[in-house]
Amino acid sequence: MSIPDLTLNDGRSIPQLGFGVFKVDPAETERIVTDALEAGYRHIDTAAVYRNEEGVGRAIAASGIPRDELFVTTKLWNDRRGADDTRAAMGESLEKLGLSHVDLYLIHWPTPAAGSPVETWETLAALRDEGLATSIGVSNFDERYLPEILATGIIPAVDQIELHPQFQQRPAVSLAAEHDIKIEAWGPLGQGKVDYSGGAIGEIAERLGVSWAQVVIAWHLASGRIVFPKSNRRERMEENLAGAAVQLTAADVAAIDALDTGAAGRVASDPAEVS
Ligand code: NAD
């Protein structure tokens, strides 16, 4: 299965379809990530708060896959802020992953109650310049929070936000596009909380003889977004990877675009309320 690469605004490439490990049990992570690597994934999205970086690292080490063929993302958790703590947290993540650098390091949430993220963001830029992260970005920084980051003049390579057919975050997506910031869509399938198997998506899936999840993945990819759907099950890992081969028409993409319900479509936390 050939997975397209996208070029980030810092010139680096990222596999557009990867594998996410949110809520993957730390005790099962090594096996599940090993399955994902065997299925063909080369991009893994984890975070310090998932408490499974060690399992990701063990699976990578055991895989024998050359480091430069893998793309690994992790994220700074909300209780680590400021220069010293950010540096310490990144060191801990690298140690757990068993890596000398990650491909992408993100501030996980804006945490507005904790004050300005600028010092933390400038520290990520320093860590990138030192080679500990190849690219840096933010997560959950929608149009309310991205401007303060942009004002530093250090432009994130990506913004990782909740995004699926009923919640398309158009204001954040258009602000990011103005700065050539790629959108990584988390919860790309609606986290199992939305039934996307019927309606326009179901009709497209039936016409093409593919699953609803493959149609949604193909829609994200056709729209230029990066996704890393999660599944503990090998057959679904393979199904989701095969979503990269599904060809949608412009009318199919438009039909799914039309499913956006704006702010009402959110199924997870509002960044304003996460501390
Ligand atoms: P998702 O939309 O990928 O949904 C995962 C769920 O969808 C699975 O648990 C499974 O129940 C179901 N599923 C997966 N494949 C399926 C298939 N082929 N058919 C039917 N159902 C299927 O949600 P997610 O895991 O929350 O998001 C993906 C990744 O995004 C995470 O693993 C994590 O890496 C990242 N993420 C980031 C943040 C953030 O704040 N930055 C938050 C949540 C998730």
C-alpha cells in the first residue's frame, strides 16, 4: 500500500496516513504498534499523557525498520510549561521512546487558564534547532489560540485538531491554510461516537464497494489533511491503511463537506475548557 507524503512548511515530509495510539493500553502497546508496523504504517502518533511511549519505543526498536523510514510524533502534556520543564519533559519522552529525536513535537493543548504559551513554544523552537525534534507544531490551537503562536514569528508545521465530517473546524482550517500549516485531524472517524455508516458516506461506500471508514479516510486525504486513525485490531488497521487507495470524485468530497454542522458537531473537549 503506497501512502502519500506531504511536504510541511519547514520542507520536511510526513506520511499523510499514520497510526494513533490514544487509549491504547500501555501493556498492549508494543504488540499493537508491532501489528501496525507489520501492516505497513510508518507514522505513529503518541503523547506523553497516553503513557504508552515506552511500548511505542519497544515496537520501533524490535521492528528493525530504519529510523529514517519512520515518522514519530509525541506531545508535551499540559502540566509541563516554561523553558526548563518543557526541556525536561521532552528528554523524558525521548528516553521512553528510546529515540535521539522525534519527527514532530507538539504542544498538546493551549491550556488558556495556564497563561501564555509563548515561552513554551519558543522552547520547542530551540529544541528543534538543537535537533531533538525535526519539526514542531501545536495541537488543539483553533482560531482563538493560533494567533498568539503566529505572533511569535515561529510558524507551526502542523495544527492537530479534532476534525471529522460533522465537525470540520472551518475557521481554524482557513487560518492555518493562510500560513501553510498542515491540519492533522484527530478523531478522524469521530472516535466511534458518531454513526457515519449511513447517509452520503454510506451511499459512497456502497457505490465504491468499500467501508464507511475507508470513505472518511479517503475524504481527509483528498482534502490535504494528515490522519492517524486508531484501532487495536489488525484487520481494521489494514482496512484503514487501504483507505489511501480509495478514489473519491469531487462530488463525493463535496457531499461529505456538506455534512459539517459547525460547533455542534464537536464530540470531544473544547480547548477553552482543558487545563
Ligand atoms: P478515531 O476517530 O481514530 O476513532 C478510533 C475508534 O474508531 C476506534 O477505537 C474504533 O472504535 C473505531 N474504528 C477504527 N477503525 C475503524 C474501522 N475501520 N471501522 C469502524 N470503526 C473503526 O479516534 P482517535 O483514536 O481519538 O483519534 C486518532 C488519533 O488522534 C489518536 O489515536 C491520537 O493519536 C490522536 N488524538 C489526538 C488528540 C489531541 O488532543 N491531540 C486527541 C484525540 C486523539
